[in-house]
Amino acid sequence: MTDYDDDLDAADGDEPDIDPPEADESVSGDAGLFFGSVDEFVREQLIEEYRRVVGPSGRAHRRWAAEWWRYPEAVSRLEAIWRAWEHLRQDGATGSSVWWRDHLDPHMAVLMDVEGPFADSKDQNDPGEKLPYTAPPAGLFPDVRLTDAG
């Protein structure tokens, strides 16, 4: 019999004093994440919500690459944006505002700068359209909710 079983016997029929984790409480480090990868965040949140005209020189004053995952600086910054979003989404009062002001806007300004990591990108969109997006190779961004939970 395990120690856990001993604790149950000692409780004389009472429920054991074990609190299950809250829905957003992380058991394995990343189990409480809403998005499982930076790609899922970019695909389902960022490009859905953050709409700016991008394009080559003369057309727009911002750059973006549909294959953003080919640029190490972009991956690092987008991962930081995603992780900050995951943390701040749990603050219903000011979390969203703090995320926009302190995380998204500064990083996107650098990423989309004409001299930033996407400076040579020819990808473009029209006003109101999503940022260009091309799916990364399968397996490049595994779902960390699954890999950490294993």
C-alpha cells in the first residue's frame, strides 16, 4: 500500500485534502497555455488582430515576411510577444493594455521597421487584410502543451 493509500485510510472515509489545479494553473510548466506554439499564436491571434499595410519600398513603410519563421530575431521576438500575452491574458483589469503598450507595440515596431529583420521582404497586403502568412514546415513548432505534459 502506498503512502497515499495510508492517508486515505487515516481519513476515515473523508475526502483526501488534495486541491486539483485551477484551469489555468500550469502543472507541467506550459499546460496552462492557451496557444501551444508561437506559430499557433501568430496564425490564430496576431495576424487576425494586428492589421497593418506591409510591402516593399515605395508601397508601405512597414515590412513583414509571410515566412517569419525563417528569421531568428523574428522568432525570438514573436515568442516573447506570445509568452507575454499568455501571462497578461490572465489579468482581466489591465493585462491587455499592458501587453499592447509594453510588449506588442515595441516589438512590432522593430520587426516591421524598413531596416528590421524583414527589410528584404517583398510580401505585401492591402489595407484591412491580414499580415501575409505561410505555414512553417511541419514539426518546426511543436505544441508545447503536449510535449511538456508527456
